[in-house]
Amino acid sequence: ELNQPLAAMKTYLAGARLLLQRRRPEEALSSFQRIDDLIERMGAITRQLKSYARKGGEAFEEVDLRASVSSALAMMEPQLKARVVKINRGIPRHPVMVTADRIRLEQVIINLLRNALDATKTTVEPQIDIVLQANDAAVLTVRDNGQGITDLDSLFEPFYTTKKPGEGVGLGLAISSGIVTDLGGRLTARNRDGGGAVFEMQLPLVGPDHAKKQEAAE
């Protein structure tokens, strides 16, 4: 959880240094603002770690899942820019409200995006699809055209990983599954036809009639 913002901070700091050398201080300020935002996020993560120990639910609030997806993509921006990956988004115009801890929810999405990014490292034309829907539940789907999943049964077990030593310890998906379960939802995975993997996160919508009201508003 902390490595992601630290990596982003390093990228933004390098960019700010280059902009200052080129005497473009106004643009450098934008990078410094992003670093400040990341510091705030790291503080929120450490506070969340304390709440894990207390097992309290005081951090739960109504969250627009669309905003969480946007925030996660912003956090992954340095990695996405370093790779030529096509990102396809299918996001509805109306809010998709769920009850969640915002930081933990965004971390799940970041883990899914990072997993898709890693899975497409050897793909000639890497592509990641991000689709958000609201019907009986809020459903976020992350699809990639990578190598697929070799062991679906062990995928969400702690310390299961297909990465090389030093690239990960296999806790990301296990933690993500636990977070989604705590939120009253479920996280599933399957291989897609034609190659690649599909991860699907389902969460209860705020209010039983939420989806119907949004459809009527459309």
C-alpha cells in the first residue's frame, strides 16, 4: 500500500527537478502538489492500519465508485506512462454509490490494475479494459489480454505468486479479496476467451432501489 505512492512520488520529484532545471517553476509546482496529495494518502493509509487493529468501521462512508476508479488510475499514472498500454474505460455517467472505506477500496482497484499491468508485460499490444456497471449491485470488471491465470484455485491465497523473487510476495490479491469481503461484496477471477484474465468486484449499492432510480433518471 505504501510502495505505490512512494514510487509515484519518486517519479513526480524527478519530473519537478527537470522542470526547475529548465526554468519552468509553474509546471514544477503541479508536481509538488501531487507529491503533497500522495503524502496525505500515505498518512491516511497509516491511519487505516491502526483501524485494522481496532477493527472499527468509523472510516466507512458513501463512496462514488467512479471517483475511486479515477483516483486509482491517477495513482498508477507513472507506471501506465512507462508502458505503452491501451486503457479502455466503460464508466457510467451517473454515480455508482457504495458504502466503503475509500482508501481501502482504492487500494483494491490499484491492486487489480497493477496485476493487469504485470500480466501484460510480454504482450505485443497490451490492453486493459475497465468497466463499471450498476444493476442489482455495483460491478467493476478489469480485463487484460495477458497470459491468463494458471492456478485459479490458489489465486487468492496468501503468498501465492507467479512473479520472480523480488517482484512481489503474493499478498495483493489475498488482501484485496479480504477487503472486498469486509465490504459485503466478493472478488472473483476467471480466464477470458481468447487469452487474458478477468477480475470482477461486486459490491452492494447504497439503497436497494439505487439502480432503478438511476435508470429512471437517465
